[in-house]
Amino acid sequence: MTLRYIDLFCGIGGFRIAAEQVLERRGARGRCVFSCDIDPHARRAYEANFGETPAGDITAVSADVIPDHDILFAGFPCQPFSIIGDMKGFEDTRGTLFFEIARVLEARKPRAFILENVKMLVGHRNGHTMRRIMQTLRDLGYFADYRVLNALDFGLPQKRERVVIVGFDRPMDFQWPQPKLSITPLSEILEVDVDSKHFASERIRRARLASAMEQGTRDGDGPTIWHENKSGHVSVYPFSCALRAGASYNYLLVNGERRLTPREMLRLQGFPDTFKIVCNDWQTRRQAGNAVPPPVVAAVLESVFGGIRDW
């Protein structure tokens, strides 16, 4: 049997990488039968790495042309629910894109789905938005559950909390994956020879150092990433805070000195070094910040397979 899946709001392919890795480990066959993303730069990166150009705007795609599939993946746009955005939720046009997922689920009725969004979705409008999403999924006949998962718990040196929603077309013995005991050291993520263009100005470096010293933050023995939040508070950790697509280029500084390179950002998300970078630095940073970490998806997908015994 060949597992057929679709990759909605695919970005640069975090879900697809996870699916390919899990299927290979299991000695199973899989095929992505449809993908889409409205961002032309993301489509370019996806095509370079998977040999297929995703469709564009999902709202312009009839459900009739989407092939039958066993599992649906979707990291639907998060800006309407993000603390970094304006948190308008379903009042924002992008927020209604969840209902594009519901439209496809209703028409094609896959056996399972995995969705991903920002942690803030859980508490948005005192939980009303999340309840509406879950009720919509249940009204479609799916048995669904959600949980906030942190990339730090799945081996990546990045504190990235995201809500993951899993659903089945029938009751299943699904168990959420357990955290890993070890994290990839930051030293294995960082590049050695870094172009001077990635180094922050002397003014920014001095300001970060002064702020860290004032707040009693100290550098450790190994490499660290200095994170400046919106209020100007600087924290120093042996891991990265969450990568963000639209943030200032300087909010994360390695050892308080330089910005992360595009390759380092992809590594922090769990993308293999075989992933081809074909867009400029700005676009690649944006793509990495929007991506879903493949190791998190892979762990959830393994649990999905554990629940569906006849796959």
C-alpha cells in the first residue's frame, strides 16, 4: 500500500520531510498527491527540493481537483492568532483559511489529519476560537484532539511551542509522543566560518551587552543565543527562542555578536543539510521562521501510525 497525503499551506515542506523520514524508517511507501502555498518564493524552494511546484491560492482550488488521500497535513497561517500579530483571529481573512481545510476534509474525507498553528491559538478569545475549530472538525465526523508541543522536547535547541491538532475518521488508540531525553547541542547547529555580513553592528552589540549585564544575565561556557524581546529584555540561553518570520533581524544574536545564518535557522527547525537553499537570505529566514519543525511532526506521525494498525 502507498500512503497518499496532501500538503496544504506547505511552505518549504516541513510536513513532507517528516512524512518521508517516517515512511522510510517504517519501510513503507508514500506519495504526496497535492501541495499548495500562496507564497511564490516558498513554492520555488519547495520545487527545488521535491521536484514539484505546489499550486497557489487554496481558495481558488476546487476540492474536486484535489486527489483522494489518506492523510492531510496543514500548517495553516498563524498570523491572525499570534501574539506578534494583531490577534484578530477569524475576523482576519487569513484566519478563515482554516475553513479551507474543513472544506477539503468534508469533500475528500481522509482517514486522518495533522494541523499546526501557534500556541496563542489555544487561548485566543478566551478559548472560543479553539472551541470553534474543534467543533467544526467534530461536526465533520472526526475524532480530534490537540496539544501544545515544544520543539525543545523533540531534540531541537529551539524553544518553539506550537499547537498540534490530530484527527481520525474513527476512534483510535492515539497517544501523544513523549519528549526526548536529549537535545542537539547548539554547537552542532552553528556554522564555523560565517560571512561578516551576519555580524551585528558595534552599536547593537554594545547595547545587547549592556542590557544583559544590567539584567544580571551571563554567558555560559558553550555557545549561546541572546534573545531580545519586544520590551528590550535580553535573555541568554544555550538554545534559541522561537524563530519568527517577520521579526527584526537582530532579535536573536549568537553569543550576542552575530545573527543566525539561513542554514543555521533551517537546522534549528530540524531541516537536513541536504535541503537546498535557492532563495535570498531574507526570503530563506522568512521561510524558516514560518516552517513547521520536521522532528515534531515526525514524532506525532509515528503516533498516528501507532493508532491506525492497518496502515
